[in-house]
Amino acid sequence: MSVRQAAAVLFLVGLVALALPGCSGGGAGLAVVKGKISYKGKPVPNGTINFLPVDGTKPSATGEIQPDGSYEMKTYLANKPSNGAVIGQHKVVIVAMMDMGNALPEQKTPLPPPIVPIKYTSPATSDLTANVENKENTIDFDLQDGK
């Protein structure tokens, strides 16, 4: 499998994680979560961040990464977005692809290349975690190359 094919598979895994809001929503305690994501000392300018509760029974949270690298988490409960993430320990996945909006048609590829290390795009390989506490949480991530 080529690096591009692997990136495509990992990207799709990240999208699946986004689509799964979780099985239980009733009584899930949420807390505000925001922060910034950087890579090589610069803000990650686009993409999504996902908080996946480690117990697997509570709904996941998703945040859209803004051009300055900032994000705010939302959790979908009963198909309605609520600010925050479920209180507790989470596995964190970040999917950020190169913006190909201004590329010429012949320069576009089926899947844009990732702008963060591929290891962060899958729950199986990401080493990022977050502990959401019952308060307003600011959780920043400084992504690193290598293992």
C-alpha cells in the first residue's frame, strides 16, 4: 500500500469517527472544550479534531479547526449540536488536509495530502489524549513528527 493510499484510508477512518455520534446521549455531562492546534510551531489552519471517549459508550465530540488553529468542541445529542465534550478521558484524532481550492484541475488529486503527521488521523495510531473536566477546558495540542 502506497503512502497516498494509506493516507486515504486513514482519512476515511477519521470521517467515520466524525459520523458516529455515539450510542448514548441521555444524561451525558458536557463541559466546554476549546484550544489551539499547532504543528512545527505554526497553527494548523483547517481540518477537524475529534474527542473519542475511551469507554466507548458515550458520544464523541467534533471541532472544526479555524485558520488560526483554534477549535471548539461540539457533541451531537439527539441530533442537536451541544457545546462541549463529554466529561472524562478521550482519545484524540486530528484530520487536516492541504487546501486544494485554488489548485488547477490538473494539479488536484483524488485526496489532498495531509498537513499533519498521518499518525494523528486514526484512533489506532494517535497518541493524543485529553481529560475533560467539569469546568471550562482549554486543551492545546502541539503536534510532533516521529514516533
